[in-house]
Amino acid sequence: MQNYVDLWAKTIKTGIIKSNLIPMIAALMLALYTYDLNFVDNILNIIFAIIGSALIIGAAGAFNNLYDRDIDLKMSRTKSRPTVTGDLDSKLVTTVAILLLIIGLVSLSLTSLLAAFLGFLGVFFYVVPYTMWTKRRTIWNTEVGSISGAMPPLIGWAAVAPDIWHPAAWALFFIMVIWQMPHFYAIAIRKKDDYSAADVPMLPVVKGIRRTYIQTNIYLIILTLTSFLFVPISWGLTLVSLILAIIWLWLSFVGYHKMEGKTWATKMFVYSLLFMTIEFATIIIYSVVAMIFS
């Protein structure tokens, strides 16, 4: 039984579900504070937003695994996926993915139709423009995939707020968009041989590590500037975001010149996770404390 659960956990990518729920919850909590909304009055919206987001992210992961079976077979880190080994029947996985998507979108629609629409866009961008189109064709696949990866904050915001046009909502969205490039570039360098074997045109594979380093720094500079989008909400959040981004940029510059390429990439990958955790945990804590004492 436990093995069967593990197979499904790998298929729907539970690790990605958990990591994407953090920015979704952060945006939701910040929206509650921003619009002076009562937490208890919105408890059902919060529950449905968490359930719906988890289900559609799981559906996207399953669809991705199904479509990528041929290239996953060529990479050491993915060749043991249940969709590759046949431990899970592809028709069953397809059925479950469709059910997860439908139930997830229905759950999000119980918060707002906008949240459900954004959820659908997130899955669509991940499955079609990213997985089925750009991933195998262009070095810009990471940029295309970043759109779907940045949807959780907008979904969380739309689950409780009247609209998504507040600067803070887009601050969270753009931070998530930009964050993904240094994060996934680091993964691509660490797994460069895998991607090369599968003929996936990741930036380090096609253009080399130095080009990836330069492009990483460009995005980190942009990430630093996005910190100022928090100014309308809080100078405290602005300062935290700014410091985290500057540290990352410094780590990139200094580390690249002192470390071997894959070692530098590993440090960048670890810090990317630290950045996201601290950034969005700070937003959650700030929102909760502000609501309690406002």
C-alpha cells in the first residue's frame, strides 16, 4: 500500500505541490490584510483555495509526466518515474489527472470564478506552451514555464480579494516569475548531462555555463528591483525582499569566480529554496501579525 502511495506521490509531484502552496497562501493572507477581510469569515475560501490549488498542481504534474515519458527514460533522475517504468498505467494516470483538474477547478470556483480561471491558465501554460511546445524546442522554455509557476500567488489573491489589480498581487507574481530562472538554471547546470542525453535544449546545454551565469545575474538584478513593488504595502517587506535578492546576487557573482560550475550551481539552487521560503514566510507572518494588531 505504501509503495502505491509513493508511486502516486512521484506522479503528481507532491514536492512541487507543497512548494507552490507557500506563495499561494502568502498571497491569500496578504490579500486578507490588504482589504481588511476577516480570517474566520473567509475560512471556507481558504480551505477551498488550498485544496483546489493542490489538485490542479498535481494534475499538471501528472500530465507533464505522461507527455515526457520518452525523454524521462533517457535521464537518470527521471527514468524511475512510474509513468516511465509502467508501474502506473498511462490510461489510469490520464483519468486521475483529468479528475484532479476538474475537482480542483470546481474547488477554486467556490472561492471565485477568477481564481478558477487563473488556475486553468496555470495548468494550460504548463502543459501546452511549456511541456508540449517550448521545452523541447528552445532555450527560452524556462521563461515560458515561469508563467504557470507564478500563478499560485494570483490564485491565492483572487480567492479572497475582489480583483487582482493591487500592486502587491503583481509584486508576488513577478517575484515568482523572475525567481524561477536562477532556480531552474541552477538545476539545469547540475543535471546538464541528463538534459543533454535527452536532447532537451536547456540554456547550459546549448549556450554553456558562462552564458547561463550572465543570464542568471540579469534576472537577479531584475529580482532585486521587483522588491520595490512592495513599497505601497510595507517598507519592511520591501527591505526583506531587497536584502534577500542582494545576497543572492552577491552569492552568484562571488561563487561563480571561486567555485567549479556545478558546485556554484548547487549553492545557487540551495539559496533559491532559502530565498523563497524566507520571502513568503515573512509575508505570511507579516500579514498575520498585522491582522491581529490592526
